[in-house]
Amino acid sequence: MAYKDVVVYATRSDGVTFRYNDGDWIVPEGGIEGIDELPAEFYSKTRGYGTGEILTGVALLSREITITTCCKIKGSASANKRKAFMDFHKKASTSGEPFTYKVYVTYKNQTVKAENCYLIGSSMPMGNIYSYDSGVVIFKSLDPFLYDNNGNKIGGI
């Protein structure tokens, strides 16, 4: 089962866009991770007396977004789709400059954007040529916040 009302796409720093669930691609249920909450780490120490702990600090961590997508075309006809997937998901340009990405997710009519993302991994394993291809992409944003259409910081959707 795929997400029906979810739109997921990424735009690379050179302006090229890849849509993960548009046309020939779908995002399966559970295919988006890392956008649901603000990544944070809490530090505490035990009280010198009594019960419980004392909160000593909070650190906002970088955000890791994982997207799984599947091609709806199978067999040799999917070769061009496979090439498009692999060509878009490059860590650096031909000059060696690392690409940055903006990842957009629309869920229940709320669009959020993760900015300054770096591609830390992408995979489209080879399998049976008569089965559907699926790919996994992992982006890392050093900014823990997501942004809405007005540029407001939000923790997740």
C-alpha cells in the first residue's frame, strides 16, 4: 500500500528535481522516516537527595531523512527510470563540489522543507529483472528543524 496523499521530492543545488512518488514512482507505506519529530538529546544527572533526576542540558541533533521509493514499471522498460534515479542521487558535481539538497514532504496538506541536506547514501539493489525496482535514499541535514511554507521553524509533521 502506498501513501496516497503524500508528495515527496528533492531539489539538488544545481536546480534538478526528483519526485519520489509522481508518475512512475511511488513511496510505500512506511517509506518516509525522520520527519516526524525534532531530533534532540537530553542530559540529566541524578539528584543528590530525593528521587528523580535534574535536567542539565538539551542538544538539538542533525536530522536524518530516509526515503524509500519503488518504480511502478518492471522489466527492461525500467532501465531508464533506474538510470534517472542513480543520476540524480550524486554526492558531488563533476567539479567535485558537494551537492546540497532541499527535501520537500507534503502530508495532509502541510508542506515541510528540510534545507541544506547532504546525500549520505543511496541504493537501488539489482534483483530479478522482472520485478519492480526499489531505491532507498538517506539525506542528512545539519539543521534539526523543518520549515513550513512561511519559513517558520517546526519540529516535524
